[in-house]
Amino acid sequence: MDERRSYRRFNIALPIQYKFAAFQDGMTKASTLDVSANGLRFRVKDRPGVDEEVHLLISLPNGKPVMLAAKVVWCQAADRDDYEIGLRLSDTKSEDGKAFMDFYSQQLLGFTEKAKGDGHIIR
């Protein structure tokens, strides 16, 4: 599989609530498997379609919940009862989007500083 990601992904479990715009009334609780500057991955029970719109409420570690919209980029069976999905964030320029990007930037900064301290070259 070709690596097409533009941003480093971090294996971070953030509490989220999500709702598929097309077929869900209420929000469902989940946890991210990883996050990047423009997307995230988590598990769901119902199989969404690619390009399906998803509304997210993400609880950042600082306690600030952010509401973001996203689209399903891929979906694959994970276990017998659920699916892993990859989402691309749609609105990173909103106030909540900026708060999410600030969080991601802090993760990237911490990673970079740790790698430098360990003597690794960052590319």
C-alpha cells in the first residue's frame, strides 16, 4: 500500500462522539486510534460509505471539546462486529479547527524535541 499521508500520525486515544449526517440521529461515543493534522482513525459499528459526512465532537486533553466536520476516506472491516474508518477533516480553519490544529502542533513539537534529544535526524 502506498503511503499517501501528508502529515505525521500520532497514536493518541482521544474521547470522541460522532454522528453520520445521513443516517444517525444521536451521537455515538468512541475513541480515536490515531490523529494527524488533517484526519483521524477510529472504530464504528455501522459501515459508512466513502465520502459520507461525519460530525465529530472531540475532547482534547486540555478539556476543550471541539466540533468538527469530516468525510470518510476509507472503511475496512476490523472485527466481526465493527469497522475502522479513516476521516479527512473538512473545517480546520474554524475556531474549533484551529484549536484542534494547536493540539496537533503541540504533539508534533513534542515528537520533534524528543527525537532531537535522542540524536535522531528529523526529515
